[in-house]
Amino acid sequence: MDAETKLIQRIARAIPSEMGAGKGRGRAPGGLRLGIGNDGAVLAPSGRTEWVLSCDAFLEGVHFLADRHPADSVGFKSLARATSDLAAMGAAPRYFLLTLALPLGRTGAWLDDFLRGMAKASRQLGIRLIGGDTKRHASVAISITVLGEIAPGRAVTRAGARPGDILYVSGKLGRAELGLRMVKSGALKRGKRGLKSQSLLLEQHFYPRIRVGLGTWLARHRIPSAMMDISDGLSTDLGRLCAASGVGARVWAERIPCVEIPSAGPGSLKRLKLDPLQLALHGGDDYELLFAVSPRKVKQLRMVPGFSSLTAIGEVERGNKVVLVGADGRATRLVSGGWDPFREK
């Protein structure tokens, strides 16, 4: 179990909390159907619809570097990554609350660019701001609470995968990590013209694509037995899905859709000697969907718009081990190597 998951469980034990209706301390109030342990909590106060809620923090010096990440990217990504939790459960984004703490020097042009990026994400994702709070602070700190709507009983959790299910991922993995390595290594051409020429390499890191349409379609048609977004890396998030479901998994390295590293990229990028498979396994911020599907539902899955962007990478097994099968056929335990803010260096 990764360090962050252990810390979350410690918090849930210390504070009166709910894992879901009937599973917490006492009766769940306010129509709570699902609590701690998934990408979002689920409320069903009326019985006619359910609300999925989640929150996410985005901090200067931890999640972005103010001198290297454009302000409009900070605004876009902070909202997009929070909304990805709704897509991970199949909910349609509706509203969000924004808490924004800023230094005085960031209340001018930087803030204008930040808001422009967040507005772009808001329009793309179909989610509207309904409130929040602002504070003065020594560095930029952003906290966003998102609310999504879903039909009763349709929210997909991490806990339903069964042995024999097929594991799928959307898109190519490691793209965001490649962008991050470029930012940190100085492999970027400075200025707007330079950034534009490298936009395809940086897109998933600066302006991540969130799979809202895919998530809502899958939930509406009841395709996945379990689902989550890949925010901290496949090696980490697959382990979390398996732990929640009480199963293991076998993944084939050759089937994982890895980022393509251009041979004609910036010189400093070549010197990094990046391994596409390692980026795909352990790189965070992809916000693609990882989900398990019963073999009897694969035919129905093929009807999803954009099915060609999905890849079957492995299968769910009994037990609790997650193993990676290499090109040579050898199976080794897949150790969590993704983003973990509480892992000791």
C-alpha cells in the first residue's frame, strides 16, 4: 500500500467519517451512498439523481513552477485535474467552487492569464463556477471542489473488478510525464513561439485532455466493473484499483500504449535517455481512464465513440499481486513507482 493511501486511511479513522451508506460510523446522513475511498463521494438526497463530489489542491512549488508553467496552463490544469475525478466515476460535470490564495504580485497580469485558462477549461468541460473564497498568501495555492451529476446507481467505483475481467486504458500513457521532464530539464524553447512549436509534446502536461465523454458513456451503459483515472501513474493507480476490489492483475508490457519520444526533439531531451515504458508505467498527470470490463461486455464496449483510443493491457486475477509481463515472458511484481507526495525520498 502506498504512503498516501495509508495517510488517507489514518485520517478516516481519526475523524468521524463515512465510507458509504451503512459502512461508516452510524447512519449516513443526507443521502450519502458512497464515501471515502474512491475518486469522489456520491450523494442521493432526492432519489431522482445523484451528485458526485470531489476536491483537489494545486500548489505552487509542488504541482507547478510559477517561473516555468504559463499562468493560463495553471488555471486550465487546476480545474481539469479536479474534474477528472468526476469522469473517473462516470458523472457529468456541473458546478465547481474555487478557493484561490495569491501573493499580491500575482493579482495583475498573472491572474488575468490564470483566469483565461480556467475559463477555457470551464467551457470545454461544461462546468460552471458557483462560489468559493480568496485569500492573500506568500505563494499560489488553489483548491477546487467539483460537483457532477449521474443517474441513480450508475456511479462507477474502484471496487467492482473481478477475476477474468479485462483491463483497459484510454489514450497513450506517459505524455504528461514527458512534458514535465522537458520543463524541468530546460529542454524547452523559450518564448511563445518556442512553446507553440513544441505544443504537441507539452499538451497533456500543460492542458490535459479529460475523458468526460468516455466516462459518462461507460457509466450510462454499465460497461466497467471498476474504473478510476490515471492521475498518479499506472503502476500506482492500478494497485489502488486492485486493492479496492480485493484482486490482483497481470499486465503485458508490450500492450501498454506508451508515449512516443521524437527522435528529432530538443538536444537536452535526447540526453535524458528517457524510456517510454517507464514514463507510461510511473508518470503522473495523464488523466486517462483505467477500467475493468467483463469479457461478456467487450462486444458492447466496441460501440463506444472513440473505441480505437482504448487498449486492453491485461486482466484481473485472483490474489493481491499486480505483475508485469515483459517482452521476454518473465513476470515480475509491478511496484508502485508513480507520484506519492508522502513517499520518503
